[in-house]
Amino acid sequence: MQVLKDRILTEGVVKGGNVLKVDSFLNHQMDITLFDAMGEELKRRFKDEKITKILTIEASGIGIACIVARHFGVPVVFAKKSESKNLDGDLYTSPVYSFTHQKEYMIRVSKKFITEEDRVLVIDDFLANGKALIGLFDILGQSGATVVGAGIAIEKGFQGGGDALREQGLRIESLAIVEEMGEGFIKFRD
Ligand code: G4P
Ligand code: NA
Ligand code: NA
């Protein structure tokens, strides 16, 4: 998606440790006009799919998921990373290992909000190693819901998480795929 790639090129900063900083429009300040265009594009790509729910993970997936959901007219459920007094009843849980933080955490979704009748699109801001996405797909597997696929804003293709999931037959649509990056340069796939 060209407008997103242009923003990454003009405002993205490549940090050490393979991190792309995009906090002026995605991860801290959020450009809602851009999010809305991303929602329109994802709706176009998934137009033939019946989708009943969007699933994301806190924190930075939530903003995008909410704007994308307006285009599908469905609710958003976000997986929680911490135990919460507001989380009661039966939960689906899955362990996720974060390379960035070098630790494992649990993600949790109340069984009330995802059922086997649902057809779910997963939305997230970043896809790197894919561990967060695998955890969300695991939860969907437990629920018996149908996994339609995932819509991602920025995939770091060189970290391999997206291609590994595609090889398993999952539909992963990323709006910008960074193939290579370094100090002062960012190169996209295709
Ligand atoms: P993985 O899911 O692909 O395996 O990656 P990892 O666990 O290492 O990602 C940890 C966090 O860092 C995630 O957010 C992820 O969205 C984010 N992330 C990964 N690579 C980049 C990057 O290059 N740039 C930016 N800006 N973020 C990246 P999180 O820590 O779970 O938290 P939150 O920010 O959603 O609250
Ligand atoms: Na993040
Ligand atoms: Na995220």
C-alpha cells in the first residue's frame, strides 16, 4: 500500500536490533486518516470473506483494529496480556515468547467473545517473528472459530514470521513488507 510505504520512508527511523520506529503515525501518535485508508484496503482484500469479528492484541494493535472494524461493521476483541480483575469466567490462554523483551507472557481472551460460529480476521500493527500472531491463532483454534486470516500494517519480511505462516496455508495480508533495512535505508518487497 503506497501511502503507508511513503510514510514509513519519510517518518520511519531504523533503530538497532532490527527495530523500525514509526511512533509519529502508528505506535504513539496515530494518524486516523491513514488507519482509515488501511481499513478500506483490507476490506477490499477480504471483500469475499464473511467476517464476524476482529481479534487483536493489546496495546498497539487496538487502535488500528478499531478503525479497520468500521469497514467490516463487526466488533473488536483484544487479547489481554496481564491478569485483570475485569477478566472473569472461562478464558482461552496461550503463551507468547517476545524476542523484543526476551520473555514469555500469557495472552487471554474470554470464551464469551469468540465462539465456533465466528469467522475471525486478526489485525495487528507489526509482524516480525510472528509469535504474537501464532498465539492469537492458537486461541482461535481452541475456540473452534474459523480463521479467515490476518491483516497487518507493517511486516518485517526478513524476520520470517509471515512467510512461515503463509507456508502453513494461512492468509497473511501485510500492507507494507520491509524486505531489508539499515541505517538510512528501507527496502520493500516487490
Ligand atoms: P513477534 O510477535 O513478531 O514475535 O515479535 P515480538 O514478540 O518480538 O514483538 C514484541 C513487540 O514489539 C510487539 O509489541 C510488536 O508489535 C513490536 N514490534 C516488533 N518489531 C517491531 C518494530 O520493528 N517496530 C515497532 N515499532 N514495533 C515492533 P508489544 O511489545 O507486544 O507491545 P505493544 O506495543 O503492542 O503494547
Ligand atoms: Na507494538
Ligand atoms: Na502489536
